[in-house]
Amino acid sequence: MLGKFFKKPDEEQSDRVPPGQYLTKGFPVLTYGQTPQIKTEDWQFKVWGLVKSATFTWSDFMALPQHEFTADFHCVTRWSKLDVKWKGIKVTDFMKLIEVDPKAVHVMEHCYGGYTTNISMSDFVREENFFAHTVFDEPLPAEHGGPMRTVIPHIYAWKSAKWINGLEFLPREELGFWERNGYHSRGEPWAEERYS
Ligand SMILES: Nc1nc2c(c(=O)[nH]1)N[C@H]1C(S)=C(S)[C@@H](COP(=O)(O)O)O[C@H]1N2
Ligand SMILES: [Mo]
């Protein structure tokens, strides 16, 4: 697997690369199943569960503050990509639009195509987490989750849901797709929380 595209981090970068990860300069696509093709005008985003149910459109998201951010991206299959340049909406800004019941402790991210991934409220509602629609100054390509995905930099990338279309607020932890299939429920890369 090492060679042209994957290399061991040099010293300057090694403190940014979690244990057992290799750097890639490319941007691999990791998708289970088909790639949904969703136009921004058709895109809808719902919240339900322990929250006042609501539906949002693309323009609702575009009306929120837009930020650029740079983050490292770690896939549990052992590739890491440093300094990915994204643009999007902070999760914390979106949360101001909805009324979540304080009893909600967990969130299920739902996607077009049926993928799900679970995350605790405390891992989800963080200043550095984003809904991203742009990568390296281009509209997010469909294979990377366009038109909209989440980016959760401090957790392995399977929690960064591509083609996101909803959040379900939960009173207790439930497992998403990969978490039911052997991945760790939290997935913190520095602790190598890879598999359960
Ligand atoms: N909807 C959806 N989101 C997903 C996935 C997927 O298969 N479907 N794969 C996950 C995994 S395992 C990784 S590593 C990242 C990969 O993102 P990329 O394809 O943009 O590199 O997306 C995550 N989000
Ligand atoms: Mo992954």
C-alpha cells in the first residue's frame, strides 16, 4: 500500500498524523454503495426526534454565515490527508436555528442513499465542525459528498457524512451503518478507536 501515493509522514508533519496512519496527497473516495446525484434546488435537510421538527432548503443554509476552514482528514482505512480546504456552515450556527430538547444526548446523521452515522452531541456540536459545500475552492464534487456533507475533523472520517440530509436527535446512543458493522462507536483517531 505504500509507494507513490502513500508515504510515512516526515518529522514536521508527524505530530499531525495519528498513530497507524499514512499520508496521501491525492483525495481518495471512500463510499459504500452508489453515489447519489442531488441538485441544490432539490436538496432538503430535516431535523426530527428530540427536536422541534423542521425542514430546511439550500437557500436556508446559504443564508447562514459562510466560513473557510482547513482541517486534516483521517480515514480508518489508514490514509490521512492534511490541510483540506473547505467552505461551509458551522454546526454551531445551524444549531441556533433549531430547538433541540435538552434530553437529546446523541445525534444520527442521515444521508441521501441511506448511509447513517452516529455521534454524541458533545462531539457534534463543536466550533470546528462544519456542513461543507466547497472543497479546494470548487463546489463539492458528488463523489466527495456534494452538494453538502458534514466535516468532523477530530473523529475518523466515516462520521463526516456525505450527501447529508438530516439529523435525528436521540435520547440515547444508537449505532449508524459502519458502527453496526464493527467500527467503533466514537472513532477518535489519536486513541485509534478503529473497531469495536
Ligand atoms: N453517505 C456517506 N457518507 C460517507 C461515506 C459513505 O459511504 N456514505 N463514507 C465515509 C468514509 S468511510 C470516509 S473515509 C469518508 C470519505 O470521504 P471522501 O470520499 O470524500 O474521501 O466519507 C464518509 N462519509
Ligand atoms: Mo473511511
